Amino acid sequence: MSTEALADHVRNGGRLDAAGALELYLDAPTPLLGRLAGEIRRRKHPDGVVTYIIDRNVNYTNICVARCNFCAFYRPVGSAEGYVLGFDDIFRKIDETMALGGGQLLLQGGHNPDLPLEWYEDLFRSVKQRYPAFRLHALSPPEVVNLCRLSRLPVPEIIDRLVDAGLDSIPGGGAEILVDRVRKLLNCYSKATADEWLDVMRHAHRAGLRTTATMMYGTVETPEERLEHMFRLRELQDETGGFTAFIAWSYQPEHTELGGSEATGVEYLRTLATARLVLDNFDNLQASWVTQGGKVGQLSLAYGANDMGSVMIEENVVRAAGASYCMDEMEIVRNIENAGFTARRRNMHYEALGEPIFRGRQVPRTLELAVARGEDDATRPPEIGRYAARSAAEKKARQAGATE
């Protein structure tokens, strides 16, 4: 089918197959892809509203045994640069988030062998006890898989226990590309295969949780594999309807073992637009301003995105790989409105929360994203001593502490 015929097929509500999607992705002029994606966005969101959420991205530990070769954030077990945040640290971050009008933490971290399931349950319960209405958007599918392996419990039981402790929804991190050939080359196959990632999301949806879905592109995958990733998400969404949004971002190569170069902004916009065409059963697409910057983030609204994602407040993972963009609520709203849209706050379920916070009361400007903790902070959280140490490094650290 020609590019023009495929465009008409999409305009008439037809569903793309893999061959048609590949032809559009590779051969359609970029302005045409943008127009098609914009038409689909307007069909789904005719009110001209672009949403965003005020939350905080907290990485509770950087200690990780997965050792993905595209990650500049993780530190091996025993590293002097490794950390675990204490419960009080997380409470302080929640207080700061609430002061800025936020009501949710996006909580993700490394696969730390010394943090058992009980640590997460105790943390979640402590958060809910102090902040009953605060939401926990927490633990990507590979983190859930890691807890299954540590506890020797099945995925549904892990999810049930986390929900009982206070989990509200699951972020879509750790998807990378949902093709095992790629995952093996990226050294992330062992942390979760493509089927394992999808299976966690399937069980989460069955348990009544809503989740997001992501894609990190621009490493070793082919265009066909990027599309395979999208089609696997579309298939699961057909089955469960549990995904609220899709977020794509480009691989950030600085300081990573894998190295290489970052995909261009044009490639990002083409990928985003193609996702809008392929993922016809996803209502929402987020703009990845944190990797692309505010202006490409704004341009994303003409290439299928209807959401500017999170104010974030804090970010540690892509910052470690060289990205350092920051936009507070005022800047996000300015970008939305300058593009001709109406800005509205939302929650993770994409329920409208109202006008921007800063228009109702004075809010401190955030001109730089916060980090997990200060560079000179080498404190050990007191809570970790409640749980049995698994790694030799943690056992040694406790022995050293006992003799001081």
C-alpha cells in the first residue's frame, strides 16, 4: 500500500498492521506523520486540553545487580557511591512535593538484594499512615520481578501484597525495547524478559491497577523492533485496557558502558507520531521534555502528544547520563499555552484536577531538578537494619558498624 493510501486508511479509522506502520515510519514525510498524528490526537481529545501532573520522581536506591549497559545511574553492591534512602528522607520529599501542589511519588530504584519485599511493604504503609491521600506510583515491572525472585513468590501475590500495603499504580519503566534479542544485547534480559515485563502488567491490570507503558529507543534495535514493541503493547491493551499512557524517550548515552550517540529530535518526533498511529487503543501520549528539552517537548504537541508528563521536581537516572532539563509548573504551562492549548492538571488516572496551582497561590519556582541526596551524604538509613542482609557487602558493613 502506498504512503498516501496508508494515510487515508488511518484517517478513515483503519488500524495499521506491521507492514503499513513500517512504511509510514520509514518513508512518510515528517510533516505528513505529524499531521496524521495530530488528527488522531484531536479525534481523541477534541477539547484542546493538554494535561500534566505534579509529582516527584524518587529513586530510592541506586544499588543494582542488573548492570544494564545503557544505565549510568546504577552502582554495584558495595560501591562507596551506593545509597538507600531512609524513610524520613522519603517523608521529607513528600512534604516538599505537597508544598508544590503534588500528590504522588513516582518511586523506582535499582535491584538491591538487601531490600526485601517487607522493606517495601513497611515503607508503603508508613507513607499511607502519614499521608493517607498521597498516591504511590511505584515499582516498574523488573522491580516486581526482582521481588518475586528474592521472595520466591509469584507475581500476583507480590502485587496483592504491595496493593495491601498502599501501592496505587505501576510505572512503565524497564521496558526498554520489548524484544529479547535487544534485551540480551543491552544486558537487561536477565532482569526481565519481554514476556515477563508484559506479564507483570497483565497481572497488575487484572488486579485493578492502572499502569503506564514506556519505550527507550536508539540503542541497538532496528526500526522493525521498535514497532514490534508498540504492537506488543497494543495487543496487551486490547486484552486488558489497563494502560493509561505511553511515553517514548531517546537513549541517553553519556557516562554509560554502551556509549554511542543520541537519536535526533526529528527521529523522536517521527517515533512519537508513529506511536500515536499504531497505539490506537491508548488515549494518552506523553511528551518526553526531560530528554528532549522544553521546545521539542512543546513541538511534540503537534506530533500526537496530549500530555506534558510530570513536573518531576527530582530526577536522577537520565541526569546521570547527561540530560539536565528542568521545567517547573509555570514553565510547562507556558509551553502548553504558547502552543495554543489549554493546560490542566491531572492525576495518574488522567482525571482532571483543575487550573494550574501557581495561578491560585504563590509557589516557589524550581529552576533545577533536585537529586536523591547530597554528594557528601554517606548516611545509612536506620530501617535497613530491620531486615536480614543478603549481600556480603551489606553483612560486612553491619559488622563494621557494630564494632565502631
